[in-house]
Amino acid sequence: MSETSALLSTLGSHLGGKLLERSRLEASGALVATVAPNDLRDAARFIHESLDARFVISVGTDCRPMGQGFRVDHIFSQDRRRTWMVLRAFTGADDPKVPSITPEIRAAAWAEREFQDLLGIEAEGHPDPRRLVLADDWPASLHPLRRDVPYDIHPEPAVGQAQPLAPPPGDSVTVPIGPFFPVLEEPVFLKVFADGEEVVGLDYRGFFNHRGIEKLGDSKLTYNEVPFVAERICGICGFVHSTAYAQALENAVGAEVPLRARYIRSVVLELERIHSHLLWLGIAGHILGFDTVLMQTWRMREPVMWLMERITGNRKSYGMNLVGGVRRDIPANEHPEIVRVIERIEKEWLKIIEAVLEDTTLLMRLSKVGVLSTLDARELGSVGPTARGSNRPIDVRIDHPYAAYDRIPVHGIWKDTCDAAGRTLVRLEETLESIREVKQLLAEMPDGPIMRTFDEALPPGREGISAVEAPRGEVIHYVMTGDDARPYRWRVRAPTYANLQALGASLKGMRIADVPITLGSMDPCFSCTERMQVVDVRSGLVRVYSQRELHEMVRAGSGRGGAR
Amino acid sequence: MNATTVVVLKAVAYLALVLFASPLLEGVMRKVKAIVHSRKGPPITQPYLDLAKLLVKEDVVSEPGPVARFAPPAAFACVLASAFFVPFGVSAPAGSAGDLFVFVYLVTLSTSCVMAAGLAQSSPFSHLGSSREMMMLITAEAVIVISLLGVAVGGHGALLSALAVSGFRWSSLVGLCCYLLAMQALLGKLPFDIPEAEQELMEGPFIEYSGPSLALFKWTFYMKQLVFGSLFFNLFVGWPRATGGSVVGGLLNFAVNFFAVVVLSLVVVLIDATNPRLRIDQSVRFFGGLIAVAALGVGLAALGW
């Protein structure tokens, strides 16, 4: 804590009288510095450049019910010092606006556009203030994350709100990639500008599947219902979200989690990373037309899914996490089976690494492709394998240890090639590291309870920040407690949110043929829908199936029932 | 039997073989690919079902016009016609009516029809596909032509049926290697399926085509597998054949040749299943180098090696 005090005094001496208030979120290891809106840009630049902190995310909060207008928090990470820094400013209830920090910190571009959309806090001087999250037919004056907007509002579609994407520069032509495209598993629209085969520019429109989960969290769900919804944010690595949320709330109220539960969280997180990286390699192979890789890695991945079903009850969306611990133990008699499965993967994985390193054709398609310089990776806030492939030594497990990662050694893996090949090698080696970690965690898992009873009557206004190293990079959850047994504000930042902003930088000068693999090498995960809509094309009628109907359809349609 | 009857019978046999055995070849290749993938794979008759399904569907083309209308049947017809000049264990039915240049023209015309079909649509993907098809044409197809030239120079003639292998020559070994690699590209197989590139261009020139037009394009590629495979065996690889011109001997040669083409297609599909797709610039560089090698083969042949 002496280091954080030193940080705070450095910041204090730079800002002088501009620092209105300083405080600490003890359990999160976070410093909070409040300044006037007009000093935000200067303070942000100082934190970013002089204190060498990495921009993480902005959180906008509607504090009008508390008589404080609107609040903007810019969260930074002091990697290596295990510290978060929150730069905070309040702005008036009427006509809320803060100066944009994007001109100083490129990584903040989306975060500011997002609070502009969702809370109506204007980011003055933002270089690209177009809509980011809200749909093209959403009314301009309605900001859904404000407290006085109900979660189930259904506004009349507005016209004329669509903001045009950039026109192709010069003589270039537009190559539309998406919203539906063979190698995009989810809808996203990349307007790629190409001169012949060379990419000269890019514009982006996404968030087609925005589900308003944060809004649900602060108006409909209770503290212990949120983990189950949080887990459904991602269809591949959902456990990182439920863990990050639970930890953020545990940090907010200073709740101690039993050690065995922390080990179990780490084991499940690492198993999730193993199956996610196997999945990724398959998709990367598929993008390059190398379907043999896809088929073989997904065959290897399947036993991990069965293993997850065996120890958690589900292949996916495990439902293991609650605030205060986990719901299921991993008893000692299950450990040999887990070790057997991952050791078999390890054996095959070593052969795959060897094959990839020797495959000159494959390396031709990955080397010097999607180049993202170390500087760009830092400036644009890249995280996870995307950053580590660009020689950025950041890994939440090392920088902000959580769960059981302060109990075992974690070997960070980074490569200096700054291209798709580097990101590939990082993931290949990380999988081996995860296998090693799971084995050590299982061997050293202490006995004891797996859950600490947790009273939902928490004091309001407590804040917590938590990060988890997801397979795709750093997941951030920020929680502020409320007074009706649910969060007042819950903010989620998935790693792809940070990584996608680097896509433009890494595509410039590449060839059209490299666009899919450049995108793929970031392992993007846009969002996943949690319910299905079936549209009858002839009548145009939309039918939304209820959960029970879907359940029954699945039961009737699949021959495979119950656990394997 | 008089000569005319033989030619007519051969022509009928050729037509039946090229049209109806080529999807089977594709089916076998898909099955082998599935085995490499640890998949069960579709039944080997699947390509027939695919063609049948597409042929009975409505022909929807985004931008109809004479090119969109006639390019698919023209591409199909060119490859079908080119088959009649290719020996298939027996001399070709039209073997004396046209030489290797007629064959090359027909094949190039077929590729040009595919390009035109892509350019007739306004999708950027089909334009990119067509421009890549063009680059493949002037590199990969050039390699094929030059390696065929080497055989012609070595055999002192240009009639494909008269050029069947006779004894080992260094020049034909060089030609064999060049031809085999370029064939992979002409058949649209990995690592050279660059014009179609599903994951990049969503089938490139074919993106806007459906129904019977798409079926004809697919069928064209199935037939090419048979035609180029057979040409490879008859011009570069020799094996003991029944001689004497008896009907049984001819049928035997015919059957052995078909079996050989099936075996060759296994090699093609194994290369396809074990490689990622190259980029067009990488591929152009590769075939640019190969043109020089193939030209060296022609030089060797001219020296009588």
C-alpha cells in the first residue's frame, strides 16, 4: 500500500488544488481521484503518460437520485503495481457534459461514445462522436441507462437517427464484410476500403446484439441472480464474467472468500481457457481454409466439454459462481479424471505446436499479417493474447492476482513478432501453461468450505472493481452497491471491446485476403443472444419463443438427454 | 467394326464417363477429406444429389443479362468439349481433329467464362474473385501450357493422343512436377482455391449464382478433375497397356486409366486437406517461379533429354 500512497501523492502534487477529493477502494486495490470536469483531460494525460497507466474503461453513472448529477469514472490500470486508478468527475444533472479524453488517450474512444449513447453525458471534443451502441432506430433523447428509464421500455422506432459510415477514400472501393459473413460467428459490420487487394481504411458498426444486460442488473436482478446472467454474456468463456462480477461485489463489501472456492474458480477458469484456445485454433484454421485443423482441434476440445459437464453439471454456462464462493465442490475423487483428460490434450497439443511451427505455408499466412506495434497495442488499450502477441507483458493473473493465482506461479507468455503468428504462438503456449496450472491447483487444493454465507442487505454506495484474465484478455467488472438488494451500477467490459479498437491499426496496408485472419487472430467475441426470434418470412410475423417452449423443443428434438 | 463406328462408340463412352463419372470422383474426394478430418462425411453419391437439387431450382441471378445467362453453359461446354481431345487409356475420339492447342484454348475459354460471369455481377466479392481468377490464369494455367509444350517438343507432335508416354525422359519429369502443382490450382483446390476463397470472398465469381447456373459451374469443376487427371497419366506417366487394338484390351486400358485418375485425385485431396490457403500474391510468386522451371523442361525436351 506504500506504493499506492506514493502514486497518490505524485498525482496530488501534479494536480495541486485541482484534486478535489481522494479516496481508496481498499479491497479492490484502487485509488479514486476526483477532479473538476475541466481538469479531466490534463489529469488523464498525466496518469496515462507520467504514471504509465493503461486506460481500461469509462463508467458513466446516473447519480441524480443522490443529488450528485452525473458521474464519469475513467478507470486506469497500473500494471505491475497491482493498482487501479479511478479518475472521477461529476457533471450537472441538466445538460451533462465532460471534456473528451480521447484526443489524449485513443483507447478511450469507444468508452466515451458509449456513455454518450447510454447516459447522455456528452463527451465534448470527441473526434468521432457517432452512435456506438444504440440501434439506428432508437430515439435520440432517450438514454437507457438513466435511472428514470424503465428496463422494459419499448420506444417507437425513430427515423433519421442512423449515422452514415465513412465513404471510401480516394479511388478505393468498399468491400462489405458482414453483418453476416462466413467467418464471422456473430453479426458485425466492417466496411473495408480496398485499393485493388490492399486495405486502405476501415469503418465499423457493431452492437447489433446489445441486450441491455447492465440495465437488467441494476433494475431487475438481485445480487445473486446477476452471476447467472453475467455468465450468459459470452457463449464461450462465460465463467470469467460470473467470476469477475462476484469478485467485484466481494471487493466492494470486503467479503472474504474461502480458499478452496478460490482454487475451484481458478481450476474452472483455466479449463475454460483450454477449451477456448482449442476452439480458437480451429476457427483460425478454418479462416485460412485449413479445415483439418478445425475438425481435429474441435475433436480434441469435446472431452473438455464433457469434463465440464461432469464437474459443473453443464457443458457451458456452468452456474457455479455466487457472491461469496462457488456452488459445487470439485471433490478429490474427480481430480484423476480431470488430470487424465488434460494430459491427453497436452500430448496431442505438443504435436500440434510442432506441426504449426514446421508448417511453412501456415506461417506464410500468419507472419507479418495483422501487424500491431507494441506502441499501438498500448495506446489502443489492447489486452490478452492480442497485446501479448505484440510484446506487451500484461496478464491480469500476474498484474492483479485474484482467485488462487497468488498461490501458484503464473508464467506470462509474450512474443515480440507483433503479428498474427505471435498471437497464435501465445495461445498455443498458454494452453500448455493452463494445463500445468490446473494440475498444480488440483494437487495443492486445500480442504475447507466452498461458500461463505452472504447477506443481501449490503450497505449502499460501496464500489468494487475486479478483473479476470479471460481467454481473450482482461475482463473488467465494476459494481456499486444499491439499496434494494441489487447493484446501483454494474459495468462490464469484455476484452473484445478493447481489442476491436485496434483492428483499424492492424489492418492498414494488409491485403483483403488477410482481413478475416487478422480479425480472427484477435479472437473476437461480439455478443451472444440469449433467446431466439423466429421470423416468418411470408407474413413478417415475429414469434419469440419462451424458455419453456425452447426447452420442450430441445427435449423433443434431441436423442441425447442427461449427462454423458 | 469400321473406324467410324469405333469413333462414335468412343464418343458415347467419353460423354457418359465425363458427365456421369466425374461427380463420383468428387464424392470420393469428399469422403477422403472427411476421413482426414476424423469426420464420417457425406455418402460418395452426394455430388449427384447436389447437382440434381441445384438443377431443379429456380435460376436466381442478381443481375441477369446475356453474360450471366450464357457464361455457365459455355464454361461447361468448353470443358466437356475439351475432354474429346484427351486420351483416356485409349486414343481420344476427336484426337485427330484437334491438337493440344485446341485443348488449351477450350480450357482457357472455360476459365474466361467464369471470369466474365463474375464481372457481369456488381458484387465487389465477385469482382475480386474474377481478378484473382485472371491472375491464376496467367500464372498457373501458363505452367500447364508450358509443360504440355515440353511434351509436344519431346514427342515431335501436337496431337495429344499421339503423345502418350514412351520411355523415361528428364524433360517429362520436370513437366510432371510442374503440371501436378498447377493442376491443383486449376481444379480450385487448396492451397490455391484463391479465386473462390469461401472465407474471404464467399465463392468469388460464383457468389451471385444459384440453381442450374451454379450446378453447371460445379459440374465444370468436377469434369476438369477427370480431364486433367487423365491428361496427366497419359502424357507424363506410363504403365503397361494392352496393345493390338482389341475391344477388350481397349476397355481394360480405359478402366485402368479411370482407376489411376481416382488414385491421383486422392493425392490432390490430401494436398488440399493438409494446407491452408495462400494469398494471391504468394501464389503468383510461386507460379512465376514454376513458369521458369517449366520453360527449362521445354529446353531439355528440345535437346532431346
